[in-house]
Amino acid sequence: MSDLQSKVPITVLTGYLGAGKTTLLNRILKEEHGKRIAVIENEFGEVGVDQELVIGAQEEIFEMNNGCICCTVRGDLIRILGNLMKRRDKFDYILVETTGLADPGPVIQTFFVDDEMQAKLRLDGVVTVVDAKHFWEHVDDSPEAREQVAFADVVLLNKTDLVSEDELARLENRICNMNAVAKVHRSRNAEVAIESVLNVGGFNLGRALEVDSKFMEPEYPFRWAGVYELKDPFYDLRLHGVGFPRMKMVMLPLPADSATLDEMRDDAASLFSGKETRVPHGSRIRPCRKLFQLQTKGGSSAFQIEVDSPGRYALFAERDIEEFHAALCGPSGMVELEQVQVFKPGHQHDEQVTSVGIESDGDLDADKFNKWIGELLRTQGTDIFRTKGILSIRDRPCRYVFQGVHMLLDGREDRPWGDEPRRNQLVFIGRNLKRAKLQEGFRRCLL
């Protein structure tokens, strides 16, 4: 048995008050999954196991009628875990449920600070239950609600039957803006496949890429871009089915030697960060190095495009074309698009909690990386909730996998690289993250 397989997996179950943690916990305990589960509850938290499930509650550890074990926290979590490990033959999985008002960080840190616990336990994942109906009431006012999402490897979007599909989509977008790594599942009454919340493999960044193929791609302040060839001096930009009051856009002439939108995107991104020029419905726009804010009137809007000279022009829009059904029309009719590209938009809806992903080929200098990550967590660790990744270290045949919580970091060697391309994948989740600074710091660690 490998060192990893010999360690007991732990899942931390968290979520705001009333989200459905207890319901999920009870479902796990009743499920015929073949696992013997020990449950630890926060001593000042809500009751986690229905009383009718409990055979006896006098001891810290007792067997459930489905073969599980439950323990109630009466003191320090490390002491409870230590007592559990003395009875290692009676369980093969541990669930830790936090209170609804808890910051999960200190609980997760427990599995990093004690050498004995590190040797015997492994954090498999953090599962956060979100109340689809009431999450909006708490997310802006409660840092705990935001941090519970930020720490998550899995988010269970519960009570989906109480809200509309549009509301669910909006909530999922907010959650993904806060934590681009977490796998999101929808549920009613916390009904979810057990394999979705247990043995999720919190280290597996490949899972995040399966969920969001653009996870490691750069983020841009625009979502869509297209290239038009314009030969006439005037065109009409018509927007149909508009359901928003304004939209940002940049329209630039493509240089003769530029063949693709990729060659223009950084230029456009720079313009998107500048001052906006408001353009009322019906006004004229001349393609140039300006950021235009189109003032739409809802329903349908139109703007006139004045072209200085014939050529190919790139239009970068804040929204996807499907949201505003754009048509560029000239004297000869609608102009066909030559190229189209959809970009991963930047986080715009939650400025406090975001995630930054870094991906790079090549090997790392271990000393440089240790110095950089150590200094980063020492100076910014209070703002960095989670850190995890897969690293390619020079002269090491195996992948190096790590995860961290605030200033604490833990790592281990994983499987050999073999024929697999050596690459590095990292993610940071927290507040006030500076993407460019993180990318530059990491780049200096590469050989």
C-alpha cells in the first residue's frame, strides 16, 4: 500500500446556516456506500446527526446503526483526531462538519500543523453547501459565506427547486467568479451522488479543467470578438433583443500584417482598462483607439459606424454576441464575419474573493520556488485562502503535488511523470490577488 493510500481521507463539510449540511450528512450516513465513516462536529455548532440515528451519545466515539462511527467534539480537534486514530480499525473515512457561521480555514489548517496528523491523515476535499434561495442575502455582508465558497473543492448548490433556472445560472456564475476551481453540483434536499462529495481528490486540478476547459486560460475584460471586412464609408450596427442598458466595445482597424484576433487582444484589453466614451443610441462611432460605452435603450438599438478607409476591422465586445444579436449592415446588406473568438471574461461580480490560475511548461528550480512561495505566504497569507497545484521540479522524476491554507503549505511526491509532458499547474484563491505579480513571481522560478 502506498503512503497516500495508507492515510485516512478527510472531507470537511461546510456551508452557511440553513444551507442543508445536516441533511447532506444524514444522507451520507444512511447511504449504502460500504464506508465506515467517523463524524466530527464543531462543539458550538448545530446538531449534525438526527437523534434517532444515534445508538449512544455518552462517548466521544460510538458506532451508528449503519456501521458508521460518530464523535462529538469536546475539546481541541487534534485531540479528537488523535483519539479517533487509536480506533483506526473501526472506520476508513472521516467527515468534519463545521458550524454555519464558521470560517473553515482554521479547521482545514489542523491537517497541516500537526506532524502526526499529516502522517496519518489526508485532506480529500472541502464540500460547501450553498442555499440557492437565500445565498444572496448573506454573500455581500458575511465574510464567512464568501470564505466557505472560496475554500471549496466541491460546491453543492442546494434547494434548487425554490428558484428559477435564470436565478440558478446567475448564482452559479457568481460562485464560479469566486472560485473557478470548485466543481458545482445542483441538488434538492441535498440529494447527490456520494462519489460527488466523497473521494473527490482535492489535489486533482485536471478535474477543474474538465469542468472548465478555459480554467487556465488568461482572463480578458471582453467576452467576444469578431473580424469584419468593411469597404464602404458607413455601416449600421444593429443590436436586437437587448436586455441591458449599456455595453462596452472597442473597434480597431487590423494592421495589414495582422492575421488573427489573438494578435490584437492585448491591445484591446489595454483599451478596456481606460476611460469610456459614452455613445447614445443612434450616434456615430469611428473605429479608433477608444473604449466606447454604447447606451442601449433595450429591445433594439442602432449605431452608425463611420469607416475612414476600407480594410479589416476587429470588434471586441463586453458581452457574447448571443446576448445582443449584433448585425453589421452596409449598402449591400449584412456583413459576414471573417473570424470569431470567445474569450474567458475576467471576474467582475465579486471583487473581494477571486481565483488566479497559472499554467506553464518546463521545470522549476526548487530553491527559487520555495523562497518565492514562502515569502508570498508570509506576507500575503492572510488573504490567500487556498493554494494548490502540481509542479515539475528539476531532477525529480515524479510530479510534486501541494496544497496550502493561508500561511501553511503541505506537499508530497505523486506518480512518476513517465511519458506525460512535464508541466506546472497552480491555483490561488483569496482576496486582493494580483494576477500579473503572481505570474511574474512564478515565472522567475522556472529554469
